Amino acid sequence: MYKNVLASIPGIEWYPVVALLFFFSFFGVLIVWYFRADQRRLEALAASILNDGTPSTDPNSPSKTMQGS
């Protein structure tokens, strides 16, 4: 009974092909965007996650201390 459920959907044989194309297209566009993006902007975005807005004298020290752990 269950094995004929998917077989009864018209055009079902194209679903995996379309899904595979979407998958590779998305990551292909992502790779092209990465190599065309401004590297300084990407570095600034990566550093902004760790930056809390306060200036630090030592770039290797964390800008916040763990409180309440």
C-alpha cells in the first residue's frame, strides 16, 4: 500500500533532480559570493562578533570577563 503512494504523484521523478540542482546552486552561488566579496569587510564582520564596543589595550585578551558562571 505505502510503496505506491509516491508512484501515484505525477512528475515525482524530477523532485530529486530539482532538489540536487537547488542544493549545488545555493552552495555554488555562496562560493562565488565569498571569493568576490571584500575580504576586509568579511574580516570586520568576523571580528564584530567578538567585539563588545569597548576598546582593548591587548588584542589577545578577551574584552569581557565571564561573570556569574
